[in-house]
Amino acid sequence: MPETGERGGQTSPLPRYGEIVALAEDISAIIRRDGPVTFERFMEMCLYMPGKGYYSSGRETWGRGGDYITSIDVSSAFAGTIARELHEMWVLLGEPSPFVLVEAGAGRGWLTKGIEESIERISPGLNDAVRFAIVEKNPALREPKTEKKAWYSDIFDVPPFDRGCVLSNELIDSFPVHKVVFTGGSLKEVYVGHDGSGFIETAGPLSNPDIEGYFPFVGVEPFEGMTTEVNLRAIKWIEKASELFHKGFVITIDYGLTAMELYAPERKGTLMCHYRHTLNDNPYVNVGEQDMTTHADFTALVNAGLRAGLSLTGFTTQKNFLLGLGILEELKAPEGAMPVSDDIAHNRAIAKLITPGGMGDTFKVLIQHKGMEKPALSGFAFKDMSRHVQPD
């Protein structure tokens, strides 16, 4: 998780540990009734409990008035550049009609809207062919169905299609995760209890046998003192994404690492919370009022994709991906002696998307394909880093 910028700000002092808000009271009541819950269930309730969770309460989460900023908030050139890649994919697939674009975790739908506007400019053919399937859990953000757009609450509700693309931007990081520790020579799961004054963590047996099998699956050996997260839902998600179509692509844009980096001994997990453009690592405060995220494990996504019929197309940083697709062509040249302030702001926003050490390197782009020979995509023309996630 970046320390400043796109999805956060400067680290802030934490509120009182165990501070109780309405959702926290509901969760503590469940714990008193049923006993400690897995951290995964706790995180799911914090983020998605109907009407009260962070993503389901209707509160403003994105942009200047929310808790973090995404790439689509930074510059419209982000959506425009992705539209170029989608056009390239459409051509490689034989210019099918319909060409279905699924955006999963769409939020406000700004990315789809930006892509649609760009497609209208760059390709009349694709504009006629494209159909949008937009997945968003928050019912307040879903819109009525139109001829070209349909909204769904879950990717499992999307009807299968022949050719197209499944796109997600900052989705995998928001999936509830299992928190685990390796101690005394065995792997244990973290449970969340309540001692009457605040939430407490305890270690217990694994709630799902797939947790233990996860580390061999990504080629990592657990070690004494290891504290980390396991995102089993990401595996189920990529498997479902593959099932949706006969021939096409899956684009995953998120911040994350390979398994060897993610589970290195110097790391103690990647869970971060975002509250009013500040960062903290305490999930037990601001319950329902702060976002909770973890880094995507791109090795797991590649391996699970292979098992589900998805081949690796390419893997790189957001900077490399956008440069390969010609985002620098979106820069506005100054006219006259005095540059226009709007043009300066436009160019600075594009620079932020590709800044080394910032959004440009923190965010990664993974593309997988199915039903075709490995295609050469412009997004990986600048630098393909597939060797870092390529299975042995």
C-alpha cells in the first residue's frame, strides 16, 4: 500500500483503540452471541454489512471528499488509455459484436464511463459492438439497465458471453482476507473477539483447509514468526472471471506484489486502513468508516488463472503499461508564452499516473487471455515483467 497519494495521505494518529461506533456495536453483539469470528468475517462485516458496511452504507468513499483517490480520479487519460488497449483486444478477437466488457467493482462507474466516451472517439466499430456489464455491490450506485449497459451486484450474476474482457481496477485489494500466523511450527488463524471494552485478537485453528494449501500453491514456505494475510476470494474470483467467456481477456489493475515479495520475512502483512486521506494499520477503529485493504498476490492470480484456463499475457507496472499504450500522446503542448493553467494541471495529472516510486510503480497490471494464442499487446511493449510471476 502506498504511503501517500493515490489511496491515502500522511499517516495520522490513531483514534482510541476499540472506539465503538454503530457497526462496531453490531459486530461485538455477534461475537458475544456466537464467539470469536475469523478476521475474514470481521473484515467482511466492516466493509459489506448491508446498509452499514464501508462499501454498502452509501457514504462517500472516493475522491477529495472521501478517504482515498483512485487513478480515474487523477486523470481521464487513465480511462482513455485503457480504451486503446480494449480496442486492440477487440481487433485481435476478430472485431466481434457484441464485445462484452465486464467492469467488476465499478463503484461510481466512472471508469466505464470514461472508457465509453473514449471508444466513441477512437472506434465507431467498437462503439457499436461494445456492451457493458457493470458489477457493483452497493445498490445505491447501480443504475437502471439500458441497451448497452446492465448492472449486477456480483460477478457470479453476470451472464456468460462469447468474446470480451473482464476488467477490475483496485478490486482484489478490497476482498476480505484470512489473517494467519506461523508459530510453534504450525500455521494458525487469527480470530477477532471482544473483551467488553474493545476488539481483541486470538490465534486458533484454520477455518478453511485451503489456507494451508495456499502457500505451496504460490511456492512459499511458511516460517516461524510469519504474520500475513491469505486472499482465498481472489482465487475464486479469477476462476469465475475465466468461466464467463469463451475467448477473451482478464485485466487486473491493483497494487500488489509477487508471492516471493509479499511473504518475505521482513514483511508482517500488508493490511492498511484509509480514513479521510490518512493511513493507519488498525482495523479496530473507525469501524465501517474506513476502508481496509491488502496487497494483491499476483502469483496466486496467475497460478489460479492457469488452473482455470487463463494463460499469462503480460505483467508490468502501471507506468510501463500506460507508456506502452502511448499515454504521453495525451500531454498538451503549451501554446504561446504563458501556458494555460488547465493544461498544466492536465499534464501534471498524467505525470502522477506514471511517476516512478508512486502510482506508476505501486500499481501493477496483469492481463490473462483465453481461447487464443498469446497475443502481443501494446500495453507490454515498453516493458514486460512476466518473468517475475511466470510459473517455473
